[in-house]
Amino acid sequence: MLSFGEKKLQELNEESGETTWHVIAKNGDIEIIQKKYFDLDEREINLKNKEGLTPFAIAVEANNLEMVKELMKCGAENSKEDILKFITIAIEANNIEMVKELMKCGAENSREDILKLIIIAMQNDHRDMNIFLISFYSTSSDLNLENKEDKGKSVADAPSCKPSCVKKILVDTLVNYDEDSSKNGSGSRG
């Protein structure tokens, strides 16, 4: 038999298309997950609500790093496209720790993806984010740059980028940015 609170929550969930996971993510109630106050159905962790959002997406949009970590522990899954979208959201919020956590989700990023993320950080004037992204991606096998001995390290182990490596990434980024701007008719940087 459901308690009054659980019954009311179930009624609200039916109206919004949300599971208990969605409500927990919106409210940031990590303790409910950790202490298992409710009987949470782990099969529902990846369901989308009527707005098309999973609990994980809600946590990322709320910039709630601890909730993101907790949902990952509980089995939240995301596609490569979703992870890239979430990384973009975290870059725009200038949340380096969130970006690090999202990169642990294992999305393989192409050179084009990497440059787009660096450009987003540049456009938002997030210098520290750019330094992190360049440092992290300088070890990427797709870039064929220096620090080959550091390949395979986790995001948390991303080494400091050598000056020549930073220069190459920035030049490539700016060249691609100029080309994209020219194609879109917005001109080049001034």
C-alpha cells in the first residue's frame, strides 16, 4: 500500500509524464537516492518526460554535478550526441568539473567535435575552460600531437599542454572558425 505522499507523487508523475527519478533530479534530492527512501525502479532512470528530458538531462541543465554523478552510479545512459549536447551545456555554464564528469561517460569525440567544443568555450570567453579543453584534447589520439605517452589517461589525469601543442590547436581552431564564419556569411574575426 502506498503512503499518501507516494500516492500524490504518482498522480503528479502521471500528469507530467515524469518518473520519480525526474522529480528527484529536478529537486536535487540526492539523499533520496542514496538512502533509498523510495523504491526506485532503475529501469525508469533513462525514460524521457513529456518535454523529452531524462533525469540526467534535467540534472545537467540544473548544473547539479552531484546529481549527475549519482545518476551515473545508478546506471543513467546517454548517446554520444546527448553527451556532446550536455558537454556544450556545461561549457556554456563554465563548469569544468561537470565537463570532466561528462567526459567520463565515454563518448568518443572526433577532431571536429573537439574543435567545436573549444570554439564554444572561446565564444563564451571561458579562458580556464579553453585551457582545460586544449590540455585534455592535446592527448587525444585523433589530434596526433605531442604527449603520446599520456594517451589512455583519464580526464582527471589530463596533463598540462606543451606550448607548441597549444599553438597548433589554437591555430587549427581559429582557421576552422574563420572558414565556418566565411561559409555562414558572418565574416572573419577582426
